[in-house]
Amino acid sequence: MEQYFSATQKMEQEVMFPSLLRGVFPQDGADPATSGSADLYERYQLLKSIKPMVERGLASVTDQSLTSNDDANTAPDDGIDGNLEERLSHHMNGLQQVLTDLTKNTKALTRRYSQILEEINLGEGQSSS
């Protein structure tokens, strides 16, 4: 989780001109199955919009567990408790995979943005010679 937030923060700090990502498509480090036809600008917008959802999601999980305790006190025990650990493990593994994928995508986008800036700087250096 910490790696995801760190990668997202770095992306937000480095990508000063997101419009430079328009028309640029993912290269290395991006999953082609998830990239579809979205350019890096669209992916940047998506990654930025996901971060608050992840942050809110963590808070809402805590809130839901507090309110669900009231429901749990009135609900009959159907023997589901034995399966809770397995279900939690399954969901935590899924969440970890999603966060790993988001982190990889965020790092790849930041790397590509840095390459674009280098190309622009090299182009300016050559044209002034």
C-alpha cells in the first residue's frame, strides 16, 4: 500500500504538464490487456482519480466495520465465521494484486513522462546549435 501511495505521489510531483502525455501510448511496464486504446493522459487522469478512492476505501472499511457490528449482534450465527478468515485472505490477495498493478502503471507513466521531457530538452538543445 505504501509503495502505491509513494509512486502516486512521485507521479503527481513529476508530471507538471499532463497534456504532454496526450497521444502517447504505454510502452514497457504496462499491461497491454488493461491499457486498451487509452493514451497516457487518460491513464494519468485515471490513476489520479483512483488515489482518493483508495484512501476513502480504507476509511470506509473502518466505518463499515463499526456499523456492521450492530448487524452482527442481531444476526444469527450460521457458522460463517469459520469462513471469514479465508474470505478475508482472498480479498486481501486481490487488493494486493490490484495495488501492485496500479503501482507498476504509475511508475511506468512517470518513467515515460521523464523520457518525453528528456526528448524535448534534447530537441531544444539541437535546435539552438
